[in-house]
Amino acid sequence: MSHKMDRRQFGASAGASLALLAGAGRAVAQPLRKVRFVTPFNFSLSYASVFHAKVAGFFEQEGLDVEVINGKGATTAAQLVIAGQADLARTGGANYITSRVDAGAPLVSVATIAQISPFYMVSSPDSPLKDAKDLTGKTIGVASLGGSMEGTLNLLLRGGGVDASKVERVRVPDVAASYGLIQAKRIAGFMASISSLVKIKAAIPEVMTFPIDDGIPGQVYVATPQAYAANQDLYVRFLRAEYKAINAILKATDLEPIVRGIGKAFEVPGIDDIKTSISDLKQNAETWTAKGPQNILRNVPEQWAEAEKVMNGAGMLKGSVEPTALYDNGARDKAVA
């Protein structure tokens, strides 16, 4: 016996089926995993790859709800990870190696975001600082005492044969406004990130600068070994999302929409100056690919071996360490595969 279904019955049946499927979808949907990421300093386009991964939805695609925390110094950022208050922090390579070797900090580098130092020395054209020797007897500003900037400064001084005790350090913000302290003769110069440097040059084209290439991995992401081992998939997903963001930025023919999107989501000082911000983003992106596009986010073994050698040779470390013990590329390699 056949049974014919009229339109009303068919519609009711189909609607019920769709409702059931929708309910099943909601039942199996997993909540986003909360991840806390700490920057070492105030928000800037130095962190554009993380910002864009958040804005473009790449983190959400990986099942992550990433909170980007405005840091108060590289050392503090790392301490938050050690204390279990953050999953991942960005810090300077030299600062991380020193804390790991000398203080036994329970950290491991899971990725290198800036393959070279993102720092520059800034001074006045009236009293220019051209190299390490010019810093003798001067007062130099750094964003945090004992942090990654000061570690880079120490390497610069040692490499230039300058007695570090002859250079006074004071804490100044890593912002373009700090140039006013030079003009007021309170400091001879200060170390600035690329983002601050771009803004200073836009306002004062004649400003004197020189790059600080210390041969050390510039900026790295650190986690505790315990958290990394227990939740490696979390770090894979984080790095996969950021890798997508990096490639989107590198391939973009017009960076203005990306800059504006970041500006709407994050309070980045000066980001409304689109032309300067685009230049800022481009220069930061160069540090991501400084060792070649094949090494994006990678802890490059040869560079880490050289870093340990340089820092030990400069007397900056109290002991020696096997360079391969300082990092792990497992999550990064899975993320970019």
C-alpha cells in the first residue's frame, strides 16, 4: 500500500529534520579554547601578525579564543607564563637565553617571530651616536631594565669593546614621544623598536639611527615545557593561525584594510596615520623573513648555536648549554606543514 505525502506534511517533516540536524550541530560544537598571549611592551605593529590572526578570524578557525595582553616588559611577560597566568609570551632572544641558562627559568622557545633584532639606537643629529663607542659615558634609555632591550644593548657594548659600566641606563617608554627626552638633554639616546622608529622618522626625518644586529634571534615565543608537552596541539593551532596571518600580510597588495582592521580591534598608538603605519608594518614584516621565507616562525638551529657561542664568548652567560635544549620546533613544523 503506497502512502502519499502532501506538501504540508512534507514541509513539516523537512522542517523537523532540519531542526534536528541544527540541534545536533549545536550539541557537538566545541567551545573555543581560551589562550592568553602576552606582548613584551605596549601595543604596536610589531605584533601585527598576532593582531591580524585575531581580526581575520584565523584563531577562531583553529578553535581558539586568543586574548592579547598588553605587556609591561619582556621579563614580566615571561614571568606571567612561568606563573601559569599566560600560555605564551613574546620576549627577546638574548633575554630568554640569559634567564634560561643563568636563572634556570622553566621556559622553552616554541617559535622565533623576529629572526633579527627589531631594535635601533636613536639619537639627535646635533649629538649623533653612530656606534657602540659613542655610547661611552652617555645615558641611554631602554624600555625595561633587565629586559630584552638591555640584553641587546649589553651585546652591542661588548661587541664594540665598551665597558658596560660606563654607560648609564634609564627606563624610558618605547614610544616616539621619548625623543623629547633627547631634545631636553636628559638622555643621549634610546633604543627603539621598528614601530617607534618609523613614527620618529616620519616626524623628524633628520633623526640619527643605527640598527643593532647582535646575531641573536630577535624575538621569540616562550612557553613552559610542561604546558607545551601537555598541550602541544594548542601551540600548533596558535602558530598555524599566525602563519596564515603572516602569509596574508606578506601577499597583500594593499595593506590599508589590514591596518584599519587592526586599528578597530586594538588600541595601537598612531595607527590612524595610515601611510606611516603601512611603512611600520612592512619593516616589521622584514624581520619575520630575515632568514628566508622557509624559516618563518622557525627556531633556526644554526642561529641558536651561534647565539650561545656569542653570548658565552662575551661573558654574558654563567654557564654553557646545549643550544638545541633552548628550543623546540615540533609545533611550528606541524603548523606550517
